[in-house]
Amino acid sequence: MAEQHPGTGTGRGFGRVLVFVYGVFAVAATGRSTLQLATQASEAPVPYTLSAVAAVVYIIATFALATDRRRLALVAVGTELVGVLVVGVTSLLLPEDYPDATVWSDFGAGYGFVPLVLPVVGLWWLLRQGHQGRT
Amino acid sequence: MIPLQFALSVVCLLSAVWLVVLLVRDRTPGRPLLNLLAAVEVALLVHLVLGIVRVTGDAPDGVSQWEYIGYLIGVVLFIPAGVIWSSGEKSRGGTAVLLVAVLLVPFMFVRLADIWAAGG
């Protein structure tokens, strides 16, 4: 794909780090959910399905940020923020529904709360890019 | 943590300090640091083989072997992925990618130890 302006776009500069971290989470969440669904799907269907959903969201966000698709990135990162908040709250209020952990359980405490911080940073980055008036 | 993991963690953390200095001074990594990362990667491949032998051989019953092997494979991927991804961005952003990559390595060792301990 053609680079419009070297040095701009959601995958440039600080975005380079953001895409890398999203990529790591995409691979990690995909690996975790594949393993869970392949070996123990019947034991905890809800959290394992959520792990798979999280994996898809991370993959889409990584792709969108890397290829400068701002609208798709906003949808994916927004979904991620809603997901981590909803799963975070419900995993604390209804722990019996979460017999095993997902990436988003307890606001991502198992991953150093990076899953909670990441979408906030992602939205900040996307909105900042918007304000710079790219056409 | 086995000695190889400890040694690699020390090298990765030293690399991280080096990368922070580069970030502050707004420089990109030169040959010496990339050579060091290549050496770490070779050691990680040795670590992968040793780890698979260890977990399939004498692991306690409760250790999740596939999860352990998944982490062993994962830790090998960060540095090559980071070097390739950062090479397209000769700026602070690219250098920061390498910083994230080298910090992930010790983190993965901690997770490996946790998985092993959970089965013990």
C-alpha cells in the first residue's frame, strides 16, 4: 500500500510501539484461547469464548493501527475498552461465572493491568492523530 | 528460575537500560546492541530446546505442558519481531519497540516459573 506521508499515520512514531504491544496481545490472546478451547472448552465456555473474542479484537486493532485505518481502529479499541470494563466489573461481582481467567478478568490484573491501560492509550493516540488534521 | 534464564534476564535488563539511554539521547541502536540481541536470541533458541526436553521429561504431573511450550515458543519470537518491526522506523518509536521486546523476555520467564510451580 502507498505511504501517503512518511512520518504520519497511526502506525508511525509512538504508534510503532502501540502496534507492537497490540501485536503481542493478539498473539498471546490467540494462543491462550486456542489452547483453552482445544483442551478444556466444556469446563468454562463463557470465559474461554471471551478469550477468543478478545483475541479477535486485538488482531483487528493491530491490523487497523498498522495500516492506518483510523475508523476501524477506533471501533476495535472502543470495543476493547468496553470489553475490559464489563468483564472486569462482572468478574469481580460474579466470580462464580468465571471459573478460569480471561485476558480481561479483574481489569487485566494477570497482565499487569496492561489490558486496561492499552485501550485508553490507544484512544488517546487515535484522537490525537485526528486532531492533527490528516486528510 | 534456572541459571540460563537468570543470565538472560540480566542481559535483557542491561539491554533495556542501554535502550533507555538511546531513547533519552534520541539515538537509534547501532551494531553492538543488535549483535548482543542476536546472541540473546541464539541463547533463547537453546532455552527453547532445553525447556521442551525438561517439560516433556521430568515435569510434575500438574504442569500444563502445552501452555509451557507455548510460552517457550512465544519468548523466542519477541526479539526477531521487535528488530524487524523497529527497522521500519528509525526514530524513538522504533527504539521503544526494542525496549518493549527485551522487557517481555524476563516477564515470560516469570510466567514459565509460575506455570511450573502451579504443577508442583
